[in-house]
Amino acid sequence: MQSTVRGRPRSAEADRAITDAVLGLLAEVPFADITMAGVAARAGVSTATLYRRYASKEALVVDAIDAEVDRDDPPDTGTLDGDLRSFLRRAVSRMSDTRRGVFLALSGELARHPLLAAEVRERLTKPATERVRVMIERAVARKEIPPVADMDLAIAVIIGPLHYRMVVTGEPLTSRVADRLAALAMRALGCPSA
């Protein structure tokens, strides 16, 4: 929900400073304590700059997180196993300690802030689930797996364990975990060779 840019072109340097400021604040304070003025001060820009770019604090925060999210096309290795391993390895590699702290902070805020939750679902969750959907649909078309009766549940089986480890158990997210999860997902989706 980024606002329309008016006037002179946006500065990439200011964009990066704003993103860094938001991510830094998210790791330090609750979402409710983040203000446009606080972000502007930390980023070294004016509040007018923020209000020209963003319609709300929610849009500002989600835009900053969105800048850190994987936007690559779904992997296409020729097999579902290869696609899942590639997708999940990319996901865990992007969960550095800093990003993990930001995502943990954000997860705790979603139930309390419906506008933020709506932005997160639309801008962050939906693109990730669509990439998984594409991989599954390709696998069905290749007859690697049978047709999936409940696509949303199948996607949750693949993505959900990463969130569970990150938010609930705090266990490490590694490439080995990604590979094991891919193998489990293959069995859950009914792949005969899994």
C-alpha cells in the first residue's frame, strides 16, 4: 500500500536508510512503539519524506520487511524434490540472526494489529504461498504426485514447519533441516519414490 510518488525521483540511499531504520526498530521495540517520526529520525530523512511514500505505519513496516523477502521465481529444477529443496534452502538461508529477530518481533504483533496482519498476508505470505502452489501444480502435471485435494493445507505442510521452528521452538534453521523437510513434504504429498 505504498503511496504514489510525487515530485523528484526517490533516492535509493534514502530507501535503504528507511528500511534499515525500520528493521532496527522492529528488533528493539514493539510495533506499537514505532512512529513515523522515530523512523525518520533514525533514517536521517524528514517525516514528510515518509508520508509522501507511505500511506500508513503498517505499509511502511511491511515495505521494509518486503525489501528483505525472497522475490525470485519458484525454483524449476525438473523435480518436485529439487524444487522443494531449493525453495526451502533459500528460505532458511535468508533467516540470519537479524532477520530472525525481526520476524519474531513481527509474529508477536500480528494478532494485536489487524491492519499490519492484513498487509503481511497480502505482501509477504501470499507471494510465498503462490510460489509453493506453482511448484506443486507443476509436480502434479508431471505426474510426480497425485492431484492435491487441499492445496492450502499442502502449502502449510511445507512452509509451516519453518515458522514453527523459528517462532515456537527456536531451533536452528539449516540447509539440513530444509532437506529433511523437503523429504517429509514429498511423502506427505504422496510421491511414490519418496
